[in-house]
Amino acid sequence: MKGRWIKITEAENIPLREGRPVKLGEVEIAIFNLNGRFLTIENACPHKGGPLCDGIVTGSAVVCPLHGRHFDLETGMPVRASEPACLTVFPTRVENGIVMVNIEAGHRAMDSAAA
Ligand code: FES
């Protein structure tokens, strides 16, 4: 996988079924803890920029706190097919209790589908 892995924080700093925002240069991401599995998406909702880190987690989706759109945390895709925009997702892993994210390897499902 291209890109380098960046150490973000200790896994225990992200509570179960919650998201936390992290700014890395120009990129703001939101890291979610799904029962010990960590998933990372861009933090700004593609609708009007709502902070997805503050959204409610339901199943493997997050609900935008501003207008309630649902996004799948694994794919970045909107849960309702009628909503066109999707989010960039970033590979995430835990190593020795530290959450690590690969920003350069972030991708959008829609871009892969179009390619
Ligand atoms: S800003 Fe997220 S649904 Fe509108």
C-alpha cells in the first residue's frame, strides 16, 4: 500500500461507538471506534460540511448531526442510494494499542467505480 502510516492516538482515547476529529495538515479526518475496529473518513459531510465526528453511530454507519444523512463508515457511501456524494475513507489499523491512519492511501468508492 502506498503512503505512510501516521500514529494518531492511543486506541483507548476513542470511546466505543464514537468519533473523534483529527486535523492532519489540510485534511480533517474523523476516526470511529466500532467495537474495537477503527474506521476513518473525512470529517466534513459532503452535503454542507457537517462535522461527522459528532454524528451518532448506528450499525456501521454515521448520521450527520446537521441534516441526518447516513454514511457507511467502511465505504464512505451514502446509505440511501438517492444521495450522490460519498466520502473519502482512509486505511486504519491499530499497532501496539496506537491507532494509525494512512492519509495518502485514502480513496472514494465512487472514484474506484468510475475508473
Ligand atoms: S451537512 Fe450533513 S447532511 Fe447536511
